[in-house]
Amino acid sequence: MRHRVAHRKLGRVTEHRIAMLRNQATDLLRHEHLTTTVPKAKELRPFVERIITVAKRGLANGEANGRILTARRLVMQDLQDREVVTKLFDAIAPRFASRPGGYTRLLRIGFRKGDSAEMAQVELVGSEFDPKAKTETEAADGAKPKAKGVGGRLRAAAERLRSKKDDKEKEGAPKVSAKPSKGVTRKSTTPRKAGGS
């Protein structure tokens, strides 16, 4: 019998599990979407929804009784980032003021390549995440993000070389090719006969 067995252990000790849920809740409230495995997502939903409910009640009771300060302190026990707490009280909780619950949505997105774990995306309702929207806004700005790591620097250098080559071709400079010209002969790779006298 499973009496009073409420939550998944997720293969972690209690302190690790709570720390993981706090970190995921912080990221979810910061970015308004999060990709993780289905069991972790199912554990994260009630954790985040309780935090949003505390913030919502604090805003509803207002400054008069000092309840908003108490609510901020309760939320700060789980969310250590002040910017995220400010965003929660200024933007997220007022958005859900008339909603009685169900602030998050869980979307199954397939299986992970490495271990075939079922993955899910958790997002706040009303902030439907569109991965193409971010790339479109970056393309509209025209500013490329700074390349990080050796591979990024190599790609950036190759791009600069390609653009220089294109500029030379536009100016009328002769095109340089990597192929040998027809007049060049290659040495034979067949072995020579060992000659005895």
C-alpha cells in the first residue's frame, strides 16, 4: 500500500532533490519555459505553482497589513535570486490574478538521444515559447552574438575569410582555386622495380 507516499524521489537524497527543484523553479520563472525529463517536470509543476500562489496572495492582500513583505520572504526561501523574485511579484503574479490555478503547462517533446529518456517542456501559461521568435529578433537586430570557445572562434575566422574572398571576387580579382592546373604533373605512386645489375 502506498499510503502517504506523495512525491517522486528522482534518485536523489532529499537535500539534492529540493536544491534541484529550487534551481529549476528559478530558471522556469526567469525564462518562462524549461526543458527537462517528464518525472522532473511533474514534480516541478506543484512546486512552482505554490510559489506563484504565495506571491499572488501577497499581492491581493496588499501593503496595508504588510502581507506582501511576508509573501516576498516566503518566496525568497525557495528562490534565492532577487531579480527573479522581483519579476515574479511585478509581472508574473499580476498576470495570474484572476486565474484560480494551473499556471504551468507540460508539453511532451519526445525522447532524449543519449539515454532515450522522455523529455518535456514546462512553460508558464500565457507565455507560449516560440524558439524561432528569438532567432528572428536576433536576425532583425543584425548583431551576431560573440562566439564562445575555440570552435566558435574558428567558425568566426572562417566566416571572415569567406567574406574577404567574396569582396575580392566582386572587385574583379582573379579567382583562386584549390585545384591544380592541367599543366601540373603528379608523381607516380607505383613502386619502382628493384634493379639488380
